[in-house]
Amino acid sequence: MAKQPTFKASMRMAIIHGKESFLMTRYTNDFAQAIAKEHGDVDKVVFDGATVDLATVLDEVRTFDLMMRHKLVIVDNADVFLAAKDTGKTSNRQAMERYAESPVNSATLLLRASAWRPGKLDKAVAKVGTVCKLQSLSELDSIRWCVGRCGKEHGCELDTQAAQLLVQRIGLSLTRLDTELGKLSAKVAPETKITKDDVLEMVGLSREEQAWEIQSVVLSGDSGLAMAKLGELLDVSRRPRELLMWSVVDLTRRLSAASTMLQNGMPAGDIRKTLKLFGDGGNRILHLAKQRTPDQLANLFTEAVAVDARTRSGLLDGRRGLELLALRVCRVVK
């Protein structure tokens, strides 16, 4: 797991960039607490970098707080802010580079952005503060994070298998994972242990799991079973038709790609990793890819894309198109 950054009250500028919103908020709060520990109450001012101008930001930083508090001035969407130009020819980025050479002592300027282009500003800020890149956690680290977070913040013990299933269904977004942990801890109260069964009951299927519901049946080649399953998913489970169509098209894509990779001599293990072929389903796709020619499966994928396009444009009823495509795949793989 990535090392947590250290924030100091003496830092006069900082850059935090990355797509993980949970860590963005967490590190901003850590920074504010470090400043407050040294200076007492902090006057926090937040600007949207997509709309604020350079003069407003600099005026805020350089103006003393009426209550003589230390200021923490935050500019969100800082990448957009830095790309803009002031009234003259100088860009905001160049102005910030100059400011970093001699920042005021009564305020701290924090630039936050989901996207970032490193440059001279990073080096200038590092001399008077810090530059923090938010690293997305791996699946394993996310599982560990969930276990630790659940115990520390939600007062519950999270079973490792439950954490693994939660990450599989929710993904790697810490914000969404934390939200689900809060729901799960409330659900099991007054008990303090969250099990895999609790996650199965409370957390919906992931996109991939929902896709596999129809893919597994279509891969069997049993057209009757496929039609029955489609009816169940559409009429009983109320699965979105668009998701089911994507599932079948994605299946044909992976069959075609696996067949081509095999023909080109790629090892089965590498194909599994590239196409994310796991478990019995992955075995079935690889087996079929060996049994059919690349041209056959490429044509099947082309047909699937065409049917999808016709349903999207309204030339073919969505349900009818889905049924026709499922039957076509069943005939090819049987």
C-alpha cells in the first residue's frame, strides 16, 4: 500500500492530485489539522479553479484574516486554473511558479486536481511544501483497507472473504467502499461482525457478475435455456436490457480475441490475463476459441456489433434483437 504523505504546518504551498476523491478529502483534512495544531483556528477558503481568476486567488492569499487566523486557501480543478491566462500574456501556471518562490507566511495555498501535468511548478512547490500524487489502490490493498477502515471507523470486524467480495462487487473506489461499509455496519448492529453473507445480501451484483448471468447460459449452447434465462433476467430480475446486450456482445468480443491470440501463438496464461478470463467461464471461452476458427468468431463479433447498433438506432426492437443475438451465439458455440 502506498505510503501516506506527511504534512507540516511550515508548508506554504501544496499540490494534491489524483482521481481518488476519498484520499483527496482525507489528505486535505490531515493537512488542515497539521496547520491548526501549530496556528490554532484556520480560516479555510475554497475556490473552483474552473471559474476563479488569478487576482482573486492571490488577493485572498495575501489578505490578512480579520481575526488574525492562518489561512488555508484551496483551489479545486487546479489543472484548469493553471491552464488559463491572466489579463496579460502570462499564464496562471507561470504566476504560481513565481508565487512559489516567495509565498506569504500568513497563508497556505493548496492546489487540488484530478488530472495533472507535472512541470516547473512541482519543483518550486516541493521547495516550500509538498507534491502528493494520489495512487489508486490495488485490489489486494483495497481489501486490506476495507478491513482496517471497518474496524477503525465503523466499529465492526470485517471478514476477509466479505472484504474480497465487497471489492469485487463495488470496485476500487474508496468513497463507494466506505459508503457500503457504513451501510453494512448499520445492518448488522448491534452485532459487530460483517460476514460474506451480509455482503451477499446487502450489496448488489457487479457489472461483471450481472454479465456472467447470461454469458454462462449462452456459452452452454442451449438455446431453450438461454431464452428462459433472458426472460427471467428481463421480466423478473428487471436487469437493464442494455446491460444484457453489452454482456452478449462482450462475450463475442472475447471469443474472437482469444481465438486470434491463440492463432498468433500467445500462451493461454497471457490470454487469460489480457482478456480477464477467470474460473470455469474462462476455461469455456478458451476451449471454444480453440474449437472455432478466428474468422468464424470474428464474424460472430461483427454480427453482434451490428445487432447492437440496430437496436440502439431503433431499427430493431431491443428485446427481439437481444433474443436473436443470444440464439445466434448459441448456434455457433454448440
